[in-house]
Amino acid sequence: MDATTVIAQAVFIIVATLTLIAAFLTVLVRNVFHAALALVGTFFGVAAIYLMLEAEFLAIVQVLVYIGAIAVLILFAVMLTRGLMQRDTISFNRQWAWAALVISTLFLGLFILILQVPWLQTPGTAIYTDLTPWLGTQLLTTYLLPFEIVSALLLAALVGAFIIARE
């Protein structure tokens, strides 16, 4: 292996580890505000993994849609709820052991399944083309209606958060 491959693998392991830590904190932390911040960290980690896979369009969509819209909406809703930042709450969920058991079982089952799949390996058939113009055309022609429905749904959630905040 050359040095570039070793560095790329080391960076991937670091980014994947930080993403997994942020994902675990999202589930385990009892404070909703801290869980939302950990979720934003998880979204950044996934975007970094997309960049490492040379899927720049997905990384940009990940940052714009999830971090820019959904995470801000979650943080906005969390900041508007009353009694959230009380000191008398336990910082970790009491059911973390059961969650860890379920997650470990699911991971083990998926790992065994991945090892049993006969993966098709055809060397030299990868065609590197830029899919960004094609994806943009599909989003603005074929998938325009679902794209607009999602944006209307996010707008309705934001209006609902404003209404709840005023009460």
C-alpha cells in the first residue's frame, strides 16, 4: 500500500469514529439540546464520508438540507420548549444497556449478512462521469413535485413551531 491509501484509510477511520460517537451521543444524552447538537455532528460526519467517497453532490445536499434546514428546525423547536434545561434531570438514559444490546445484535446480524453475500466483482468497469448535472435535471423535472412537497412540509413544520411558541 502506498502512503496516500494509508492516509485516506486513517482519515476515514477517524471521521467514522467521530460520526459514530456523535450518533451514540444523540441517542444516549438525555438533554434534548445536547442531543440535537450531537445530531448536527452526525450529519457533518456523514457529509464528510460522502466527500471521501467523491460524492460531492450528496455531501452538499447533506449539508444544505439536513444541517441547514432540519437541524436548525430541531434546534429552533428545542429552544422554544419550556423547562428543557433543568438541572435535576439525569444526563443519560436509563435504558442505555438495552439499547446497546439491541444495537450490538443488529450490527452482528448485518455483519454476518454482509459476509455471506456473494459480491459481484468486475474489475475495470467503473465509469467516472459527473452525475451532478443529471441529478440536478432530475430534481427539477422528474422529481419536482416530491421536492416541492418536502419543502412545503418543512415550511408547515416551521409555522407550527411558531404557533406553538406563541402559546
